[in-house]
Amino acid sequence: MAKPFSSVRSAAIDGRACNPYYRKTQLKKLHDKLVDNTIEIQSAIKQDTGYRPAEIHAEYWLALQCLADSYNSVDTARDLDAEYAIANQKDAPNAREPVGIVLIEPATHAFVFSLISALGPALAAGNCVIVRAEQTMLQTPRLVLGLIEEALDRDLIQVTNAKEISDADINHRHVRVLQNGSPSVPLASHLVSRPDARVVALVERDANVHTAAELLVGARFGLRGKSPYAPDLVLVNEWVVEDFLAAVAQCSARLITNTNGPVPVAGTRMTDRFADNVSEKGLGRIVTSGTGGTVLELTDRASALAHPKLRERSLVVHAVSSVDDAINVSNSLGRLAAAYVFTTQPGAAKYICQFLDSGVSFVNQLPTSLLFSPVAPEQKAIDLDSLSPYDPVLFTSPKPQYISTLRWSWLLDGVLLEPSAAQVAKIEREATVRLPEVQRLKKGHDVGFFDQGIITGGILVLSTLVTCAGFLVYYTRVRL
């Protein structure tokens, strides 16, 4: 009986995908196959998800652009230079090699882009791939995975519905991309998403509430509320909470009453049950509601902290008294997947982003591409210039190669054999050279957020005193 994944493992051992020209050829074949089946794939996505046409086109564009970026990331000249560096008597300190096999478990809210966002960089790095997909009646996974198997060489990829894949099954060096999370503590080399991590938005009293409302409503009600990067809780300064709710009601009116597609019954029941529970127990109020979603204001702090990760079209708003109150509420939810901060003061934005426990923070913006993405793993910072949360370098291992003499060879060579007294003394002198004194920055160059308030207050007081003193001198001279 053949061992599982034997063909993929043999290809990885042989380094079949290491050649840069081969990698580019495979990526182009995959891109061409998806382009040739555009209508079929988009129809399957619509049937499975009920997303709006614009959302389907956006996901498809993201997937194809991600493949194009992976194709362009393969620099054949650079890779060949690194391969033959030693032969050309050059060091290759940044040389890397593929890990061998990448196991991908794709997220489901935007299946096509989630899969391609990991598959493209993994292939670009020179790896073979195993995709583990859940057994499902949905059309999109079966169609897309079948097309991928047709496009790529058969030893380069394998699709499986196995419930579990052990390290022994793979039996080769590998990296796991677990976009749906992992119940066990993952190894540091594996790329594990936290889809249950909360996402919080903070709207300060000086923020443009209409801009904030538009972005947050679009994120929460888009993709039927399934995106892991949609805001689970919106914390609004109590001074502007009514203005913000009015703007939200205005922005959400069309989305709530016009769904442009069938609403999943389970999702509707969950939203209604959550909203009814809030209303019946006096935990808050329903601001606006319809077949397409609900806007809630939670007045009970405990309920605001306790409500689960949202996966439906419900925008939950809670009033806070200050910046520090908002930060405390956010941090009590654990480490956030993302935070969206709305304020016109850069100093306030700096303070909030600094003390929020969040994987990433965005100020006065909410990138649309982020909503289609799986939650980025902790090892990779989100790069707005890259559509994929994964970089090809994550699927490689360092393999530096040196032919030139190392930096400290002149001092240490011969120390292990028969070092002279002069050489030992020289080492001693080098080791005991004192470090330079710390040069502190001159005061007054950097002004903090609260320092600005103190300075402004001081200027107002000082200007008042100067004005009064001027009038006093003037009237004294007049009377004399």
C-alpha cells in the first residue's frame, strides 16, 4: 500500500520546483486556467455565498492579482546569481531554499482568494503543496481545486479531504498554513491564523463620523458579515455617539433593505436572536433593523465585552467616556486581529495605536482588500503594498553560503591551536574596549499628545497675563 502523499513528497525531495523558470511556468499555467474559467468560477461563488456581483468580481480580481504578484516575485536572474555565487567566488549571505512541502487549510468566507493567497507564494518559493479541504456540498471548492489540479503538474499538488494529516503522513520538512486556526499550540514555523480574534473600531469625539460610518457599515454588512476583519465592536466617544448612530442609520438604510440575493436562513435567525436578546433584557436598543442586517447600541458594558465574534450582519456600537476607557475596553477582549482608529489628531492616533493590544491598527481607513483576506499569522506583519498576507520568504529556510574570509578571522584564527601571548593580549584589548556613552536626544524635539495640551494651556495663560500686564502699564502711564 502506497504511503500518503508519496508523489508530492518525492517531488519535494528531488527539488523539482526549485528551478525559477519552472516555477514561473507553473504559475502562468494556473493563472491561464483560472482566467479561462472565469464565468464558471464566479457563478459557483454566487451560488454558494449569495454575495453581490461587485463583491464576487473583487474577490476574483484579488485572486488573479495575487497570482500575478507571485509570478512577478520570481526573479530568475537573482535566483541564478544566488545559485552560482560560490562558483563565481562570491558570498551568498541571503541565499534561501524551499521548505519542501506546504500544507494549506483555506478559510471559507472568501475561499478562492484565501486559497490563492497562500498557494501563489508557496509555489513562487519553490514548494510542493497539499491542500486539505473539508468535505462539502459547495460548488466552489470542488470546481477551483479541480482546475488547480488540471493546471499544475500532478506531482506538484495534491488535494485531500482527510480529517487529520499528521507529520508522519507528510514525512518531510513542511509548513502548515492553517487559516481556520488550530486547537493545539502550533509550532513557530507554522502559519496559524486566529479567525476568532476580535476586531474593534474606535471613533473619537473629533473624528469625521460620516466617513467612519461609511467605512464601518461597508465592512460589517459586506460579504454578508462573514469577514474575520469586519468590526465586532465599535467604541464611540459618548459626546458624538448620537451623531455617529444617525450617520450609521443613513449609510446602512440601503444595505439593510436591499440584500441583492438570498439571505441564509441560519444567519438571519442568529441575528434576530442576538438583537431580541439585547432588547428583551434591556441591554441596549435596536437602532435600525431589516432583512439585510441590524444596528445595535449596547448600553450594558458587560454585554459589550461578552458578545461573541460576529459572523453576521450586525453592527454593535458601545459608548465610551474617553480614550483611555476605549483602550481599556479593547484590551479586555484579548489581542485583537485588527483595530480601526478614527480621529483627526495624529497625536491621539499615536497614543491609541501604541497602547492597543492589536495585531495591526489602521487610522482613518479600512482597506477593502483586508475583508477578503484570512487573518494574518502572527509571524507576518500586514503590508498594504501586498495583497497576500503571506510572503514567499515564509515558505523558505535560510541557507547562507560563504567563500570569503569572515570578519573576525584575522583576530581569532589560530586561537584553538597554539596562540601566542601577543595574540591573546590583542584579543583581551579588543574585548575590554569600553562602549561609547549613550547620547540622549535633546529635549523639546518630540512633543507628546498630553504635552501638547499642557503647552497649549500654558500659552493661553501666559498670553492672558501678558495682555493684562500691558493694559496695566498703559493705564498707569495715562494716569501719570
